[in-house]
Amino acid sequence: MISSAFKGLYIKEWKMMKGFYIGQFIVALIIVIVADAMSDASIFESLVGLLTFGFIILPGAVLYSLNTETNQLEIFLHNPQSIHKMLFVKFLNGLFFAFSFLLLLAVIAVSFEMIWGASIQSGLDSFSFLLILIINMVVVSIYPTVILVFFWTLHQIWRTYIHGLSIVAVVLLLIIGVQLMGVLRSTNFYDVLTKWGVISIPNDHSGDYLSISFVPGQISGGVDATIFFGLYVFYGLLALLLYGVSAYLLDRKVEV
């Protein structure tokens, strides 16, 4: 049973983020209108193309929420609830919105496809594929979100000592981290750690979908979708490590 304290945190988060969520729908509507007016793409193709935003909705929502908290950081950090519960609420709310937003896009896109003459079976096949795409996107987006939380936390600590230079330090550390991950991904050791547990998802809707490639899987229109379960495990463990460090630093090291 959900506690009243958790409900209170979630309601607070929802009220704080309403403007962000409304803005997402307005931006999406503008993009579809502009794409329809300036290109030969159908509304279906434009809506499917918007699914690429699935990678940035959760990171954007959590970062926006945390930056909003900086206006009352003392209240946020001295909340009687655990830091894990407060962060979990932000992730949960972001995940709920990201999935709901993308699912709505998929439903509208498939509805337009069926209006233009697609059979019910074809529409259901399209929706099934888009649903797999959406779930994978939302899961994958947790990893960059955790990275943003980690660097946001470092910024809160470092700005106490070096003020504005903390942004420079964070960017430099991010660049170094990206370079080190690039080196790791080029090794056979990385392949051994990640390239196992192959899952293939057949897709015979050639030309109907925007080709989208991403880690930890690859889903492309017109070909089988290939997902490596080992990549989920590797990046999942890395995300848990970064989250644990971030939570500890927020709880013990950030000063207001």
C-alpha cells in the first residue's frame, strides 16, 4: 500500500512539473504541423519520427525537476523522507510521462494509418512494433538520466568551492568519461561483457518506420530488430553504481 508521505511527494512533483509536460505536447504539435507543411512526409511518418524524443524526455524531466529544486535546495535536502524516495518519485513521474506521451503518439499514428486504408491486422502489427520500440526507448533513457543526476550532484558540491567554474569542471569530466567509454567499447573485453543474450524481433514493415539505432539495442525499419541482453545488464549495473554514488553525495556532501 502506498504511504501518504509518498503520495504527498508524488503530488508535489506532479504540480511542479505540469508546465514542463504541457510544453512537451505543445512542442510536439508544432513539430508535426511544421513537418506536414514543409515536407512530403505523412502525419503518420511525422508522428513516428517524434518517437525519437523518447530518449530525452526522461533525462529532460528529471534534470528540470532537480534544477527547480535548487530554488529551495535546503528544503529539498532536509526533507524527512529518504533521498532515495525523493529521487525515485522524480524518476517514476518522468517514466510515467515519457511512456504515456510516446504511447499516445503511437496510438494516434496507427489511427491515421488505419484511416488511410491499412487493415486492422496491419494496424495491430504496427502498434506492436511501436510498443516494443517505446518500451526499449524508455528503459534505455534511464542510463543517461542517471548520468545527468550524477553530474548535477557534482555541480552542487563543487560550486560551493569553485563557484561558476564547477560547470567547466563538470563538462571536462563528462568529456573524459565519454572518451574512456569510447576506449572501452572498442575492446574485446567490452564485447565479452555485453554481446550475449541475442534477442531478434522480426519486423516486416519495410519503409513504414523511421530507422532508429541505439544502445543497448538496434531497431531499424525493414530489418529484424536485434537486442543484446548483456548490454542491458552492463549499463544497468553502471547506472546503479552512478545512482548509488549520487544518492550518497546528495545525502551527505551537498551543502546549502
